[in-house]
Amino acid sequence: MKILGIETSCDETGVAIIDANIKTKELKILSNVVASSLALHSQTGGIIPNVAAREQAKYMIPVIKEALSSTRGVDLQNPAGSIDVIAVTVGPGLIGSLLVGVETARTLAYVLEKPLVPVNHLIGHIYANFINEIHNSKFIIHNSAADMEFPAIALIVSGGHTDLVYMKKHGSIVWLGGTRDDAAGEAFDKIGRLLGITYPAGAKIEELAKNGNPKAFNFPRPMIYSKDFDFSFSGLKTAVLRETKSLSPAINYEPLTINNICASAQQAIVDVLVAKTIKAAQQYEVKSILLGGGVAANQKLRDEFKWKMTNGKCKIDFFAPPKNLCTDNAAMIAAAAFFNGKQEDWRSIIANPELYFDY
Ligand code: KG4
Ligand code: ZN
């Protein structure tokens, strides 16, 4: 079954075609095209919604064309003959950006007479774990969760969200907790801004942290021992702000200090995410932990989880998506549609910027 996925929730315009084997549940990426207006947002230090929406509209058709033309076996004159299902992100996200993808998907579903599956972007991030990638034209399984055991806990850590959910099975997701203020990715980005690192700062902070000492600054681990599964990262950002103020202006001239701040802040974020996720996994007696979202690309976070699973007391299978599938893309949307897909009439599909874990 070939699924065409469309993702436009924020500043990335993604179109992917995946080949899903209904029997084995193997998902192969045939094409996965992402165009980003990130460079524009780096200049302004964050995303300006109407700029993002305008760029989505500009990229949408060229990205669809590129995804179709780079997929072997897709007849451009007759795409309807090559695609079985269309999947689209309907929320959460920026309304202007979402509308571009949703209206394009509705039009395609109507014109090509194909079923349409609405997908929750956050659930899409979880399903990046279930994709097997093609690499060098050989089929390689990248830590795929395709045969993982339920129940599972999933931690979604992105620029806009930090959520812990309990998955009893495919299609059965219960929200356990989330951030009360900044998301984990947002914390990386805001701390980056304080240090003069361009948006989005997560990957750069990770890089600088490699040459820093994670114990140099004792930043707070907010809510690490709280009884619930909520998070809070705004206090951490304030603690970094205090530190940078006391160091300023010398901070500009001290790369080691910046590296140490990056390493210490990253460690604080990782400690909280790992501790809370493992607490949930133990309390709910799950068999697997799944990581998803842009921050899931962070190697320190992946390593700490792996270390806890192999050397710690917690023997639970741990899965993280291939790094290139952690940030926003449409392959994960197509994957989520395959495992959870509820096909709907194109007339009933609407963009919902406030969509959450409510099904
Ligand atoms: O999932 P995503 O692409 O977009 C949202 O749905 O929000 O996540 C983007 C976020 C940004 O905040 C970015 O700083 C963060 O993911 N990020 C990272 C890394 N790569 C991206 N954070 C920490 N370490 C990374 N390597
Ligand atoms: Zn995302």
C-alpha cells in the first residue's frame, strides 16, 4: 500500500511516499521531501506565523512534484494509479500553515478519488519510530519499533510540545502529562538565544556541549521529583539568564564558559526527561519506551536512555527514530496513518491548531 503523507504544521513543508506492507507492517520510505523556511525564521529569532504560512503556500506544489518525481513507480501523468491513501497533518500547529496542507490534501483526495486520513502531528512524531529506511538502495532497519511490544510510554519532545503518553496499543493513547510552560525544544531555543546561538538552537547546543563540563553549573531540574508527569522548563531558562547576566560581557569572549553552560543546561533537561519517562514506564509497567520529536535527535538524551535501559535497573526496550526523522517530516505522518488510520470523507477534514491527545 502506498501512502502519500503531507505535513505543514509549522515551518517545514513535507511530502513523503511510503510503501507499507500490510502483512509484515514494514514501512519503507520511497521519497521524503522537506522544504524549510527555517533560514527566514533564523533571521528573526523565531517563527512568525504569517511568514511561515506564506512560505508553505510557495513550497507546497513544488514539494509534491519533487516527491512524486523522485519515487520510482509513480506515474506523474496518473498519480492516482500509484497512490492508495493520502494522509495529512490536521493539528496541532499554526493555523495558516496547517490550512495549506489540509486544503491541498482535500483537493488531491477529491480529484484523485482517494481515501484521506487526518493525522495528529504529535502522534506522527511517535510513529517516526516505526519506519524502516532505505539507505544506499539497501533495505536497512533503523532500530524500527515495528515489532515492539505494547504497552508503551512515549515521550514527545519538540519545539512546541513535551508530552508523556501511555500507549496500550495502536490507536489507544492516554495523555499522562506535559509541560506547564516551555517545551523542551523551546528551552533549548531560548537558552540558545541568551547565548547568541541562532534559532533553532538545539543541535548547536548539543555540539557546543561536547566540549563543555555538564557539572560546571548546577542548574535546576524543575519538577524532577513531582508526583505527576508534568514538566516545567521556564525556571531553567531563568537560571541560565541569571548566570549569563553575572558573566556578561565577558561571556562573549569565553567559549569555554558557553560550552559549559550548554553542557550543564543540556544535562539538566536530559535528567528531567529521562527521570520522568522512566518513572511513568515503571508505574505503568510498560514493555517499551518510544522517543519522538525534534529533541529526540539529541544524542545525549538517547545515550542516557540507553544507559539506563542496559546498566540501570530499568529493563525496558527503548526506541528512538532515525535522527533525520525526528524533526518534522511527512514520512512519519504517513506511518501514523498506516497504524492508526481512520479514513474520512474529504469534506469532513478540517485543520485544528488546538488538536491534542483527545482520542
Ligand atoms: O519536532 P520539531 O522539528 O518541530 C516541532 O514540532 O516543534 O522540533 C524542533 C525542535 C527545536 O526546538 C530544536 O531546537 C529541537 O527540536 N532540536 C534539538 C535537536 N535538534 C532539534 N534539541 C536538542 N538537540 C538536538 N540535537
Ligand atoms: Zn513537530
